[in-house]
Amino acid sequence: MQPKTESLSIKNWADDDKPREKLLQKGRAILSDSELIAILIGSGNRSESAVQLSQRILASVNHNLNDLGRLSVSQLMKFKGIGDAKAVTIAAALEIGRRRRGEELKKLEKINSSQDAFELLYPQIGELEHEEFWIVYLNNSNKVMHKSQLSKGGITGTLVDVRLVLKQALELGAVALILAHNHPSGTLKPSSADKQLTQKLKIAAEALDIKVLDHLILAQDNYLSFADAGIL
């Protein structure tokens, strides 16, 4: 008697239900997220097909692929039917997607809005579980000259050296800055320390005729702009 796990493997499904064949015949855009993940894992468990298992995994993160990308291999392995090989495959596929987004955003040369700044910085700090502080250095046309991590810390915060920020700005010949850091907790509310640091950098930069255009707080796939909120 054939084990039930075999019958739930993609190769044993009806042709109309096979996501691999569906992709080949109709194109990848037509597949649902769960069908794409099912292709990665190949089979489900004794009680679920690969698509059903994928649907359950997606439901655990409210069908948000960004949140799925933040799950560790060990977290993925908690789902029945997901061993280390399948968990690694899912993690690798989502990391490729994240890097692809980063490659596409390298073409972004000019910052015209807070959304542009968010898109530029999201690949670096949008999905981190620890806090980092980044600076984007701009010329007088708001074109990106350089972006760099200034500090890295735990969830409780980071240390920022104002002198290092301005030293690099002068070396680059930058005339404007965008500050950014992430909140791994998911909250977009700026702390009093966030506000104090922003004002400290703004005042110090103005003495050198350098403008602080914005300070972004990134929390998962959303952000707060100090400039847009009128608190810069």
C-alpha cells in the first residue's frame, strides 16, 4: 500500500493541480504564493498536500511574504512536514527575492520623497531583528552619493557619533543628509531619544551648511518620516 505522504507529493496530483505544470503552461505570475512555496517544498505531510501546508505557513504570518522572510530556519521547521532541507530552501528563496529588490533599487539615484528613501533603505534594515542607524549622503540635486551604517546595536537602541556623521559628509562633499534607523519591535512611534538625536544632528549639520532632510524609522514593511509628520 502506498504511504499517504507519497500520495500528497506534487508528482501524484492531478495535472490541473500541479503548480509546476501550471507555471510551465500558464506562466509564473498566475500562481498563488502558496503554489510557489509548494514548488519549493515539493511535498506536504501525512495529512496535507504541499499547497495546503504552504497555505498554513502563510496563514501564520497573515499571508505577508515580508513577515515570512523574517522566519528563521528553526521557526519554519516547527511546521509538520518541514525539515531542515525544506526550511533552508524557503529561506534561500526569500533571501534571493530580498536581494533582487535591493539590486533593482541600486538604480535609484535621486531621492524625491520619503517613499524613495524608504525603498532605498528597506533592503538594508527593513527586516533586521536588531537596531541599526544609517545615514544617506546627498549632493545638491538630492542624488545619493553614499549610504552607510553608522552604528549597530541591540533592540534597546544604538549609539550615534555626530562627529563621524559630519566628518564623512565633509569628506564626501555632501550638502544634505537623511537619517534612518529601524525599530525591530514594529512600533513607528519615535522615542524621546530619537527626537533628541535628530535635533542634535540637525543643529550640528546646519553649522556646516548641511541640511538634515529627514529621519526615517523603519518598522517591518512600513515607515515614519519625521519630515512628513512635521516633527523634523
